Amino acid sequence: MEVQDAIQEAQSVGGLLIPKTETHFVEMMAPTAKRHIEVDGKTAYQGHKWADMLTRLPTDRRDTYVDIGAHCALWSWFLSKRFRQTIAFEAAPLHAALFRANIYDGKWVEYQDKKGFPYYCAYGEDHGSITLNECAVGEYRDTVSIECAADETGSAHVAQGAGGDKRNGHGDLITYPDIVMEALDNFHFTRVDFVKIDVEGFELPVVKGGENFFRFHKPWVIIEQKSNDTIYGDPAHAASDLLKAWGWKDERVISGDHCMSPPS
């Protein structure tokens, strides 16, 4: 989706563009919200989580941030200012276009990956070097559908079977068919220091498809584990448990997000 088309489908909340049908983020980012935080002149959704991680992250691990489930850059807008390089993954075309609109005003260069999905690159002083991959992340290469409720677009997830799962949303169902899914191990990363994974229960396939990625780069990780993984037939907390089996450990759990340090 083109950035200008996406802006027509957007509203501004806390200084960031989000889908105009969205209500959940509007509530969570309101000035009266319990966790309302302003950073760099914008409302930092879940800013208390990434801020806590930054206090734990060693100073020599501030080079490359990887955002899996990047939505409209609700984390990347802030963390791209604190890392030299950001590599983001967002499967929903509208969210990916608003990501680009929020950072560098949509001035990105588009490329077509040989795997069959677009990716975008931009560079500047404010947000450093950023690559946005418009694809899903999973255990292996495949083609999937992404769906979410219109009023709670943060619930965007890989559809199962015939689909139709709105998760916590109540609005109309939005479906994005024929989205390329790729495994982390099929990408080339020079360095990775910090990874955020928030894919609404699909975390275990992401981790499984990135075993070499995790074992080689040993990044610090914050991974959502709110039992949505059971929807896909996996045990609750299966992704964080697998990382623990590989040597990661919980430093803190904040509202279902596991903040994990890597093995030495």
C-alpha cells in the first residue's frame, strides 16, 4: 500500500498515525491512561516496557534492534532513535505503510525481495538506518492470511483455517490474504542486539524458525506471552520456555511480556 493512501485511512494519536478504525490504542495512548508516557514529544505506547529493557541492556548492545510485529512503528519510532540500525517486520500492508508514514515522512526506497515481498529502506539523522520487511515471520516459508478486528488492529495475527478470529476486538474483521511468511534464519543479519516479538500467539513458530539467529547473535529479547499461543495448539509460554531451554533467562515479566537476557 502506498503511504499517501494509508494516510487517508489513518488518525493521529499521541503524534503517531494509526488506523482510523482503531479504538484500543486510542484508549491506551490517551493522556489519562494509567501508563501514559511521553518521550521525544510523542506518546510512547508500552514505553515503560522498552525503557525497562534499556536499563538492563549493556552499553555495547545498542547497535541493532529487530522489531517483529512492528505495527505502525509504535516501538520502532522511539527505539530507532536509540539504536544505530532498526530492522522491522510487519505483515499487514496498512500498518506497514503507516510505519513508513510515521518515520521519515514516507520517504523510503522500495525494493522487491527475491522471496516475493516488498521491503523498504530509509536513513537519516533522527532514526538512523531502518529496513522494513513487509512480511510475516514464522517457522518456515509459506503464504498466509493476516486478520484483525478493525477496532483493535494490534491483534493482527496469522489466520488459522477459514479464519474469522477477532481476538479481543469487536469491529469488522479485516483480512489481508496472500502474505509471504519467512523464517528469521532465512535472512542475513550482520548483528542483532535487541529483539521485540509481539505476534499475538504466533511467537513459538517465530522462535523455532530463528534458532540459528538466536544462538548466533544472542540478543536480549522481549517477547509477549499472554497464552494466545494456545490458540495455535501450543502450550502457554512455549516460546519463552524454548528460549530458556537455549539458555535465555527472565530478567522481569511485565504484563505478560518476558524481558530476557541471553546466555553468556
